[in-house]
Amino acid sequence: MPLDANDQQIIQEALARGGSVWDDATLEPVKRKIKQYYRDNGGEQCCYCRREMRDEFNMVIDIEHVLPKSLFRDFMFELFNLNISCKRCNMRIKKERTDFLVDQATIAANANQSDQYLMVHPTWITIMLTLTTWLTSTIPKRRSSIYKKLPREILPILSLSWKKLR
């Protein structure tokens, strides 16, 4: 869900106005789009505790900023820094913590690199879950040559054996 040009314009206008940008009412459509994207692609789970959030109202699901928006304003709308979380994890456990960073002073230069974190980044888990779900639902239906070219390292993740793909 790349944000489109209209979304980017709304974000830039809100940033230009300053103040408490995240609370700017003009951003509501953009925030709904972000939340829906992660609900659709993240298995409807909290990015931290994996609590099931299917059938929850949007108001009880937070957009999570892995790098806190209060400390890393430049990453406030970067998709790699966003996900969804339950209120408990976002407000009571994660809060403004940064102790999961290798070095808070240098994170800005390489914030989307996995070696900058002392944990598996929640958004990368979401990406892997989405890929795994797609592959496991597709491979049994079609064993075409494209699937035979998958790296052997991914097969344990999919609980498949290389022989099944031959």
C-alpha cells in the first residue's frame, strides 16, 4: 500500500502546519488507509504480542510507530516504521522505548536495516507472515517451475520439503 500522491500531499501539508502533526484531523483518511493496510496484510494481529484482532473496532487498534514518533519525527509516515498493535502493547509495554535499538544515535542513517535492531522488526515479521501465507496457499495448488526455483532456505519456514516441489 504505497501512499499515493494525494496522501503524500496531505502529509506534507500537515507537517508544514507543525504542532502535534499526528493529531492533525486532515490526516484521518491517511491513517485509516495505513491501519487497513496492516489489518489486511498482517493477519489481523498485534505486531508485538500477536493477539488476534479480527472483528475488533478500528478505535481499539493503534497504529504503532516502531521508532517512536516523538523521537523520530522523520519516520512518522514511513511504512517500514508503521504497523498495528493492541492498546496494551502500544501504551503500556512499548510506549516510547528505544532499548531495542543497537545505537539510538545512529539509527536515523539506517533505520530500515535489520542489523540496527536488537529484535526482529515487527514490520518484517508481518512481511514474512504475508509471504508465507501466500506461498502456502499457492504452492499446493500450482507446482509450476517458478516454485521449484524458491531458495531451499525458505522451505522450512513453509513446512515443505524440497522433494514435494519436484
